[in-house]
Amino acid sequence: MEDEVTRLTNEQRRNAGCGDVGTDERLRTAARNHSQDMATHDYFSHTGRDGSSPSDRMRAAGYPNPAGENIAYGYRSPADVMDGWMNSDGHRRNLLNCAHQTIGVGLAFDGNGRPYWTQVFGR
């Protein structure tokens, strides 16, 4: 499902005249870790429980040029989460920022099966 979000992201970016973003495993690790932390500890925020920012988490995973983050929860499919992000001005701006070159997508489920999504971008 993570790779499908990346595919759909690139489809939207092409439609907007931007180049594709490539998956970076360091960004994927940062995204997965944040999704898992939110799912495990029942919170939803760009700020980690330890006070970390998205940029802090991307750098901690070894990525030197962090650029942006989208998060969501409750969406059951890649198409649904993408629709949610594309219908939100701030999330849409992140997705369609042509300066972004790399992406990492993370998905985790809480104890009730609710999905938590994190999408991070780098330059």
C-alpha cells in the first residue's frame, strides 16, 4: 500500500507538470517510524512524542535535506488517503511541490486496525 501511495503521488505530480519523486529508504524509515509511533501511542501530530519535528525525524534516519510531511489516519486505501490529501490545500501543496525529489511513505495500524499514514518528502 505504501508503494501505491507513491505511484499515485507521481501520477498527480505528472498531471501538475512536476517530475516524479523516487523512494528513499531513509525517508521510508522515518515515515514508517512516525506512523508506528502514532498508532502505538494513540496520537496524531506532526510533532513526535519526544518533541521531534518532521525534519528532526528525517535527519535522524540519515536524510540530509528534509522538505515536508503529510499525515493522515483512518483512510483505508491508498486512493482514499490520496483523495484526502489532494482535497486539503496544505497537503496538496506538499504533494505538488516540484522542488521535492524524494519520498518515503509509512503505514501502520493501531490495535483496532485503524491505519496511520505518513508521507515525507526530501530535496
